[in-house]
Amino acid sequence: MIHNYNCVPIHTLNGELIALDLTPGEMDIDSGTPLVDQLDPETLLLNQLLTIEHYADYFQQHGLLCCLTINFQLAKVVSQSAFIQQILSHLPFIRLKLSEDFPNLHDGPNNPLLRTLIEQLNILWLDDLGAGDANLNALQSKMFEAVKLDRQFFLDNVTKPWFSILIANIRQYTNRVIVEGVQSEIQLGKLAESKIWGVQGYFLPMVALKELGKADQ
């Protein structure tokens, strides 16, 4: 079954669309929670992948990446399900973004589950760097293709004189740094000086996946 998901666009600092971050769309009227949250982990992940597969041609034709957030339970599903691994192998534009509460991130490649995900050729992103849980030890493992700064961490520190030094240190481990929460062209200019790879939600707000064709207009 194909569900309606939302996605938050990620653009370069020049406004070029480079990726979409998938989020649940349909809400349960009674509980106010996303309908997909009521699914068991394997069914949820399978539904997300089949929905993305439905739009695979669009992603591939436009050279876009699709970011899918996974927690510990979903990561176990990926590592244990041959069927889901097969689907992922046919969707090379998907990136698995580890949520900020993923246990033992600081162990890096010594974390058995993380090591398995890498060995299965999944490409990982690190979410919410600076929030406290996703720490520098995880980044320094060089297991992550991209890293996204925690929104509040960015807003609290973008005006600090050492912000550019911080970004330079992060870019030693990945040159794909994503920032969410940009509020002005002045901040955008600051990010350009630091060679930030992408900004999330600045040029275009959240859009429904079914409206994907309009996302790059």
C-alpha cells in the first residue's frame, strides 16, 4: 500500500535541489499521530521503501537522494531482512539517516549493528549533531557520508566567532554538512563561507511526496 508521505527538501546554497528527507504524512484523526507510526517496524519500513520505489524514476532522472530516518528497531529490520536488503539494492539513491537516539553511536564501527549496516553497503547519514546524543565520536568514525547539525545547536552557535572553525573540523570527516533552521540571507552567507553542502527547508518548505514534480520548480 502506498501511503502519502511528506518530504523536506534539501538544497545547495545556490538553491539547487539535491535531496528529500522523508517524513510521515497521513495523521490519525483520533490520536493525532502519523498513521505509519501505528505499523510494526518491518511493515513500516517496507511501506516506506515501496512508496519511495513508486517515485524511483523521478529521483533517478533528477539525480536526487532520498533520506530515510531509521531508529534502532528499523536498523535491525534492515540488517535482518533479506527482502528489504534486496529492495534497498535497487534504490541506490536512498540514504539511511540514524536518529539522534540511536544507541551506542559513539562506538562507531565497534557497534555490531552499525558495522552490519555498512557491510551491507548501506550509505549512512548522521542526524542532529550537537544535540548531545549524536556526538563527535560517531562522526570521527568516518562511517557517515553526510551529517546534519541539530537545528537548535545551529541557531545557538551560528553567530559565535568560532562557528566556522567548528564546521571546518566537522568537514575533516565529511564534506557533506547539512544545516536546518537557516532564517536569513546573512546566515546563508555565513554557511557559504564555511562551505556547507546543503540547507534543509530554507528554499522550500515541507511538501507532499505526491507533489514531487513541483519540488524543483
